[in-house]
Amino acid sequence: MSGKEQIARRIAREFRDGFYVNLGIGLPTLIAAYVPAGIEVVFQSENGMLGVGPPPVEENEDPDLINAGKQPVTELKGASFFASDESFAMIRGGHMDMSILGAMQVDERGSLANWTIPGKMVKGMGGAMDLVAGARRVVVAMEHTAKDGSPKIVAECTLPLTGVGVVHDIVTELGWIKVTPEGLVLTEIADGVDVDEVKRRTGARLIVSPELRAMG
């Protein structure tokens, strides 16, 4: 099982029947394929869709059916479509039970940077600032370190912020980290990984829970 698949499977176990969930672009879109049997979860895309299904197989892609990141998606039975203003009214009104998105940096206060790197061209900040402010629970799903090996979990974000103190949980291929008033707490650890490795690859103080368990 790849690290990304492990992250997606683990986060999907947090869903409860009837949840409304916004999935960010990239890794979070994989989560739609792992909803536990016996429950109904409605995925929302901020470009105006409720009932987003798992990513399609390549030969079944519909170029007119995309998420906010312009990635092809499928539609589940009962899916609905609406204008962007209605979509953001749902988000800003606090109707999303969870928002799951990627990050460039998360710090020990739960602040998030995920929309731009200074000096690089971007198309815009997207809906992330609304999503982290309006959702009841914000989960970051990302690889633990950047491509150059530098930590993405840091003492303080140095990139432009998306939101201050908004993240509740961080999930990586190494484990599950909760953001608490006392700091970042490692509550679950991936198979084959030891605590020293997680600490070494984390750029912030990490508290190890006395009830640390396997992420599975």
C-alpha cells in the first residue's frame, strides 16, 4: 500500500453517516474511493457540485465533469449542481462537517499555508481560505516532507498563510498528529516507522501521546 493510499484509507475511517465533506485537490481526492461500507457521505466541490464520486478510470473521463482543481470526477446517484455563490454559501454557513486539504506548511499552532510560494506564478488562492474558516473540522492530508526533504510541519509557517490556527489534525504517511493547545501530539504511527524518525522529519516540537497506537 502506498503512503498516499494509507493516508486516504485512514482519513476515510473518520467519516460518519450523513457527513458533508469538502475534498481539496490532489491527495484528498483519493479519499472518495474509501468510504466505509454502510454509511453515506456527501462530497462537495466548491465549483458547484454535491455528490462527487471517486476519480473515474481514464477511458470514462468526462471533460465537462470536473472538481475545483479541474480534475475529472464521477457523479453519484442524486448528485446536484449549482452556482459557485451557492457553493460558497454552504461553506461559509458552516455546513461542511469536514474539510480535507493539502498543505505546503502547517505549524504547531495549526496555522496553514497552502496556496502560494512567493515568486511563483499562481492562478489564484481558490476557495481554501473560506474552507478552513467555515468547516467544523479541518484535516490536512499531505506527505510529511517536501520533495527536497525539508519539513512541511514547522514551528511557524514562513509561507503566506491560508488561515491562522484553523487545522485540527495532520495526517501523513508517518502518522496522525493532533493540533492541541499544548502543541502537536503524535497519536498514531504508521507501521514500520519509529517515533525518532517522525521527530527527525518534523520541524516542530512533537509531543508523543502516552496512548500512541498504530495507524493501521
